[in-house]
Amino acid sequence: MGTAGTFSFTKWYLDCVDADGRSVILYWAALAWHGLALTWHSVLLHEPDRQPLQRTSLVRVAAPRRRSGAIAWRAPALGCEVNAAPRQESFAVRLLDGERGAVDWHCEAPAAETSVEVTGHAPIRGPGYAERLVLTLAPWRLPIDELRWGRWVAADASRSVVWIDWRGARPATWIFVDGVRQPPGEVTEAGVATGGTSVQLDARKPLPARSLRELIGSIPPLRSTMPASLLALRETKWRSAGTLLEAEREPLSGWAIHELVSFR
């Protein structure tokens, strides 16, 4: 735990999309700052023709962990359990390093065979993804106006493309194909392109999203401490059918989950 005034934030993100397009997104987060030390976690389940399920809890629960090579997490307060068997090696990148802190991104499972159980719903089994973000720099100090993030995973979890695109005072783009960083490319709402590789996004389906104010509204110490601009931050997230296109290879189908976050 950091000393008073020291900012420390860790967030796990895990997801899975099955063959029918049912998707589930899970978060676990821990914050230590100004004497506060708390965790929260949530699940978002989207099934065609059904109302989306959203559950959030402040009950303390352990973070996801590796067990015999797989990533496992159980959240009783949310009524869910996830197991992800990675098909590709993990990798990590320091996205930002400065005097006030750093941003470290760990892609824990670029592509994984994933199973998620949510109480009251049929299990979701399919290609999935997992990452862990660690910040010692407060997010309102990030030199970002907009963030575009996304991940595409092949239907058999054999291939992956992950992208991070920062726009603002210090623009930067990272694109990884099967865990290997690619030359500078282009990220748009329609897809990603780098060198001879691209991901084309189609049949985009919006996923429910909430502002940070809504997420932490039940935590008075946070609500009274966070800058108003950060509380107003709202993300737009989609699930899309995605096609991997590469020179001299057959197109490969899969699912993408991607988002746009406006900081300013």
C-alpha cells in the first residue's frame, strides 16, 4: 500500500465472447490514495434479445491469479467465476514513465480459451482476453485527450491483435499482432491497419457503459476527492465481428471488443 498522497491503482480486465456473440466483461480494481485503500469489481453480461446484466460490488475479493498456467478468478458477490487458458504468451509494456509516476500495461492473455459462469445464465465459453493495468500516475494527469483501445481474438483463440491509441499532448500508438509489436499504424472506428496486417470491424454492437461518477457514486470518499473532469469521463464500448487480413493468407474471423474514452 502506498503512503498517504501516493497514488496506486491496479485494474484487471477480462472478457469472453462466444460463437453466438454473447459477451461478458469483468473488472477487478484496487486503489490506494490519500489514506484510502479499497477494491471493487464488476461484471457486464450482454446477450442478444435480453436486457444487459450489470453487477458491481465493493466486497473485498482477491484479484485474478494464475493457477497451473491458467488465469482463474471467483467473485461470489457478483455470482461469477472465470477460467482462462492462454493460447499465447503474456507480455508487458511501460506506456508512460515520468517524474510523477508511470503506466505499466500487462497483456496477461492476448488470446485464451475462456469459460465464464454467471449465476442465472448459461455459461459463456469462447475466445477471451485478459490484461492488467498498473498506474502510479493519477489518471487525470495523463497527457491524453482520447484513448482508443481494442482487442481482436480469432474464433479458435489461435491469433490476436491488440491496440492502444493515445491522442492528445503526447500521441502514441501501440499495435501488437500475436504479442509482437508492429510498425506505426492507423487506428479508426472501422479497424486497425499496420504494415501488411489489418483488422476490419463490422456489425458493431454498442455495449452498455457507465460514467466513472456512476461507478463510484456509492463511495463518498472517492466522490469527494476525484476531480470533476475525471468523474465525468465516459467510455463507449462495442463488440464487433472482426476479420484479420494479411498478405498471402486467408481471411480469419473472430470477435473484437473495443472502446473510445474521452478525457477532455
